[in-house]
Amino acid sequence: MRTSLGIRKYGDKVLRSKNEKVKDFGPELEPLFDRMEDAMIASKGVGLAAPQVGIAKQIAIVNPEPEEKQSLIRMINPRIVRTSGETETLEEGCLSVPGIRGEVVRHSKIEVVYQDETGKEHSLTAEGMRARIIQHEIDHLNGVLFIDRLSFAKRALIKPKLKDLASGKEQ
């Protein structure tokens, strides 16, 4: 049985770091992806970035339909290469910022280029929820949290909760 990785919470420095590009590819990445998937499922998430489990690498997984294994996307060194001019505002949350949700504006359609475990490059056009999750996870790889994209007024309202999270007190 695989051991699941723990989710890092707001206040952990790894969540604010810009993560290293992966240069070494191969089968040794498979167990990391498997353990990240286990952690995401156990936490009832739809996406997870490596810094959320304490690994400062450009690795993320996305699965807008967790019960559908075939909808899982494993991404290494992902980058958005094209966005639609259209945006959508929807409520988001984050496994690393539990108990806090807020309205975030994201592109409604994106094209992302990423590598798989072998280093092979892939291109994917995503829209709707899948596009939103990918943007959220790529933000993590750049040290950006969804709370950074909230309005000034909303950030002021959640400041006490964030202080509690950073000090280890969960609401």
C-alpha cells in the first residue's frame, strides 16, 4: 500500500516558492504521481500541485471528475501558451487554504503545454472547470494562491482566518 502525502497548509513557505523545472524524467516520477493522486483523492480535491505536498517542483495533477480515472492529467513543467479573451468568475477553494472560499476570475479557455513522465511534450486545450483547475494548479507552481486573486475587500475579511491557518489553528 502506498503512503499518502500530507497536504501543506497556508503559512508553509513551500506554497510561496517558485518551483524548479523538472529536468530528469523517467519511471521514478511514477510513484510521486501515484502518491499525489492518493493525497488529492483522500482530500476530496480535483487538482494538486507538488508544492502542496512539500515538493518544490513543477509537477501537478488535475482531475475534474475524480471518480473517472481516465480524466486524470499528469503535468510536468506546464505552461499556458494561449488564453481566450473571455473570463469567468466562480467560487474557488484550495486544499492548502481550508475553510476559505472566494470568487476568482479566470480565463474560460486555455491552451497548455506540458510534459509527461518520459519528457514527451503534450498540448491540451481546456475550457470550463478543467481550464480553471489547470490555471489554479499552475498558479501554485509559481507561488500564487487563489486568495491572492480575491478582491481587496474579501482579502481583508479573511485576514483573521489566514492568520489562524498560518499559526496552525484551523477553523
